[in-house]
Amino acid sequence: MKLLITGSNGFVAGSVITHAQDHWEVHGIARSALPVDHGNVHYHLLDLLDSEKLTELFHKIKPDVVIHAAAIANIDFCEKNKSIAEEINVGVTKTIAQLCKEADIKMIHCSTDTVFDGTKGFYTEADFTNPINYYAETKVRSEQIVLSSAAKNIVARLALVMGLLSREKGNSFLFDLIEKLKNNEQVKFAENEIRTPIDVITLGASLVELADNNFAGIIHLAGNTRIDRFNMAKQIAVDMKFPAELIISTNSNSIPDRAPRPNDASMDNSKAKQILKTPMRSLHEGLALIMNRKKENSL
Ligand SMILES: NC(=O)c1ccc[n+]([C@@H]2O[C@H](COP(=O)([O-])OP(=O)(O)OC[C@H]3O[C@@H](n4cnc5c(N)ncnc54)[C@H](OP(=O)(O)O)[C@@H]3O)[C@@H](O)[C@H]2O)c1
């Protein structure tokens, strides 16, 4: 079975590839600095905006499943660069959904907890979306495209993802936090933003499991701990033996020049617990898993 993953140099895709490589022939698409092919993993250099080359690649690989993890995931960048965010987060998703539909390929699309406005919290898959920034708007529209394109498609809404990077680049708050704490720098975290963080290892395993089962529709991939970002960062600092005083509380909605964030975007993971064999984990369990994996890899 062949798995095609977009955004293969990214944070989430790195973990998907690690989990998939023993059971799938994996094809990763990245637009810069390709890693060397290894075992069952093959990389392809491509800007996803080049739909002609993307179509050619689809026809050449003939994947059984596509996990679409590429996106512009920086919320403030999307707010200031709406046309780029639109082209990549919506336009590219549309192209991929069409290619999947034509060849009857199952598509798993990575979306986000920020599709919600954050006024309710502990959102289920049945709750209405109401985006409050442009990134979230693009994600809501891309979700609709994927779900209306084929009945077997999946929209996986990811909570805040916690983990280390398997490549040198990527969207990891934990990596940035540890770098600052190592330098004894103070770090500000929003106390108004409540989330249900998921570790990237559990997330990668869950996405690969979804590639291989019969689930279709929307699923929330979130951890078991509902916590604000400030207290989350404090717990991480304590668990990692850094001084907790280095973590400073802030209100993200009072920072000028920043796109609005939902206050409480926590998600209910009951459906994931019901559907998946991969266990959803608490903040402590997820962090322990990440640090143990790091130790094993450095041995
Ligand atoms: N990390 C989180 O906490 C989180 C939470 C909720 C949802 N998500 C969603 O999960 C998915 C994966 O996020 P992530 O954290 O892994 O983000 P990431 O580390 O920024 O990875 C995204 C990847 O997409 C690639 N990409 C963007 N535009 C491209 C294009 N035109 N052609 C080819 N590749 C392109 C980027 O390549 P370049 O490096 O070359 O730009 C990057 O490697 C995204 O859909 C994101 O919205 C993430």
C-alpha cells in the first residue's frame, strides 16, 4: 500500500513518516531541501502550487491514501498574507481533493482546533465552526472541500501539537521553548488560551492508523489534558527541570499586531478514543513519550 504525504519536511509529517515507514511505501512531497530516500521512504521535490507537476506525480505514484499535512500554519503570517494563505491552504487542498476523487483515493486532511471561536470549549465533532482569524477561515473552507469531495475522506482536527522536530525546520512550540529555557530566557505564554495539547508521536500514530481503517468524516485528535498555554508551559518547564519562573503569563488578545486567537479551543477526544487503538495521552504522558524517544535516538 502506498501513502503519499504532503509537507514532508514539516513537524507533523515527520512523525507520520516515522510511523508509516515499516508498513507502507511512503512518498513525501516537500518544496525544499529533500532528505535522502531511505528504506520504503521516497521524497519528491515539488511546489504544490504547480498543479501540472502535482498531477503528473499523482499519476506516477498512484497512492492508496493521501495525508495532506502541507499548509501555511503560521496564524499571523496568514492574516497578513491572505492571498498566499488562500492559494496554499484552500487552492492546493482543492486540487488534491480533485486528484483523489478522480482516482478514488482516500484523503486525510489536517485541520485545526482553531476552526472554533473559543467561546464554548471542549468542542465535539458535531459543534459548529466559527473562525476568528484568516488561517482558521482557510481551514474551514478546506474542510468543506475535502468532506464534500468524497464520502470516504477524513478531516482530522489537530489540537496544539507538542513535540521535537525530526527535521531542522517546523512549527514546534516545544522546540522553541526548550531553546529559550536552555539560554535562561523568560518566555511568555497566553493564559487566556485553553487547549488540549497532543504529542506529535501519538498524533503521527493516529494519522497512520486512520489511513488504514474504515473511518470517514471529522475526528478530533487531542490530548486528555485541558489546560491553558501558560500553565502547560510551566508544567513542561517543571517536568524538564527548568525554573518555572521563566514562564510568564500573558493575554494573547492584548498583544498588538497579532491575529485573534480563540480563548478556549479545547476539543473532546471521545470519538478518537472510541475509533482508534492508539491511546490518547495526558500532557505528562505525552511529554514523557517525547523525551524518552529523544533519549533512545541519542543512544
Ligand atoms: N503544529 C500544530 O500545532 C498544528 C495544530 C493544528 C493543526 N495543524 C495543521 O497540521 C498540518 C501540519 O502542520 P505542521 O505543524 O507540520 O506545519 P509545518 O511544520 O509548518 O509544515 C507544513 C509544511 O508544508 C509545507 N508547504 C507549505 N506550502 C507548500 C507548498 N506550496 N508546496 C510544498 N510544500 C509546502 C511547508 O514547507 P516549507 O517549510 O518549505 O514552507 C512545511 O514543510 C497543517 O495543516 C497545520 O495547519 C498544526
